[in-house]
Amino acid sequence: MNSDNRFEMSTPYTPSVLKPKLKVGYYHHDHWRDINGSAVPFRENLTIPHVCIYGKDGSGSWSTTDFVYATTCHEVVHVSHWEMIGEGAFAILWLNPKTRIIPESWAVAVEWGLTNLEYKVLGQKYLSPQALSYNFNYGYQSWYLGRNDFYTPLFIDLIDDFNQKTYYNGDNRPDDKVKNYTLSSIESILFGVRDYEVLKAMLKMNKPVGVTDGDIDDLINYYRNI
Amino acid sequence: MKPMKTFFKLLISVGLIVIFSHASCDKWVCGDNWFVNKTMHKINVNVYCHGEANNELSFHIAPYDSINRMTCGLGGPVDPFTSNTCGPDSILVVFNDTIPLNTFRYLEYNPMNLKKIGKTKFRYEFTEMHYQKALEVNGYLR
């Protein structure tokens, strides 16, 4: 995947003498745990890949191929984030329930972007209107407070032009007036982000035209207070 | 004391391995979305995407009955009114096949706002309030 078809984001993983190539493995089912994917970038084992993707869920049902693709992107984004900020910082972010929203929601945003892109390419190739209008999980825009604690549309909300609060109503949805950030600009910001205050400050320093500091505060504070 | 020190070191190492071996495990979670009809009227919940009715997401409930719509997603169940090709433009609650209530115009009656009643259990109740509102907006109540 070159930088053009990954929204100019950085290479997710760079092997070196001490770091072997990233191994991504597919299995039909994880018989021990009810999971669809896992990423353990620091695991060095000749037989187990760093990233594992599972075709079946805990109940034994097959996942659809778009979901398998999205899950693969999701897990590789974790590896990329881990490599970008370092193992210690990533562990602090991920293990703290208050900040785990950041790595998980970042992975959600990239999986959404890349899966949609894949379907757009397929739609153009096969002239399929359904593929061209495809929007993975509808951009997580129907998410609301209490439905899912970590996998939120926080970073998708920075990119899209859709305000869930006015569209769906209710205080259980974020007032999303922020738009026009890109995946690559957010990735650059995440390099130094360890908490919500830094995230807000970095977003304000790099805000697109038309976005105010207040809009950023409203959006990020909403997710911070989950 | 040396065996104790070694034991504690081993314990810490095992703890770290357990923590890190579970790092970034993304779980597919399914949940129950219960829709309860507490009225004496038959209810059709018609979901419209891009101006067209969506059969996959629409459903109906008999009087004083309930139905369960199971949905799954990474980390938690996704919204029962959304799919990869459908983000609803409107959700019509139709009573007895005749009296519609556009819940996107009267958002306080929007069934997308399910209440969380358990870790993966959600519930929404259609009550007499919905019916009265439907009557009102259709001009049956003055």
C-alpha cells in the first residue's frame, strides 16, 4: 500500500535489524478468546504473528469480508500508533480506561477511511453504485453515550461534516461542529498526544479554516467525560 | 530471602505478560436491542435511507408485545438503525398502518435513543405518548 492509497499517512511499521518484519496472520477462529483481532507488536515468536485476524466471532459465525478487512486495518493501526509513540506511552494510553478511547477511536477512524476507500476503488472498477455509496458502519455516526465505551467516532468527527446532536437529537450524542481535519493531519497530532488536554491543544494549533477553539473543546470534552 | 525476591520478580513478570498479552485485543460484541410496544396499537417502524424504505432495518411490533433486534460490532453492539449502506434520513412510527409519526421531526420520540439496561442490553418503549403525538401531528387531536 503506497502513501496515495493510505491518505498520506506514514508507513505503519518499519522493520530494522533488531525488528523483524511485521507478521499478520489470519485464523478462522480464536478458540480461547472471543475476539476478532489482536495486535501485539512487541511479541517476538517464530510461530505467532504480531497481528492476528479471526474470521469467526465468539459465537462461531463468519464475519463479512468488509469487516475482516476493517479489522485488519484496525489492528495494523494499533501497531502503527504503538511504533509512533513508543511502547511505554502506548501502554499508558491503552491500559487507562479514561484514555483508551484515543487509540481505539483512532483505529476506528482509519479502519473507516481505508475500508471506504477500498470500496470506492472497487465501485469505480466495477461501476457499482452500492460500492460507491458504501460507508463502513455509517461512519459510527449513530454511536451514542452508553453504547460503546472505547470505539467512538471521536476522530471521524474531526473529519466529517455531520453533527449527530442536531441530526439525531439528545444530549447522548456529541455536538460535532468540527470538520475538515484529515487522517494524515490527525496522525501527526497524535505523535505527541498522551491525554485529552494535549489533544485539544494540538488540534487548536492545527485547526482547519472555519473551526473554532470552542468547537474543539465541546467535542473533545464530550468524549473525555464519558 | 533470595528465593522470595526471585518469586516476586517472577510474579511481576507474569503479571506484565498477562497485561501485555491482552494488549489491543479487539472483541466482537453482540447485544440485544429490545423494542417494547406498551400501546394497544400495532406499530410499524419504517426506516428510510436516501429517501427509500429500508426493509432490512424496518420492523413491526404487535400490541403489548416486544421484539429483539440483535446487533454486533467491535467492542459493543452497533446501532440497530444503521448499516454500511444506510444511515437513516427518517424513521416513521406508524400506528395501525394509518397514523404516522416522523420521529426525526419530533426527535424526543426518536427510537434511536435506546436506554442502556445492561452491558449489552438496550431498551426502547413505545408508549401512549407516541400515539398521542401521532394523533396530534395528524390533526386528530385539537
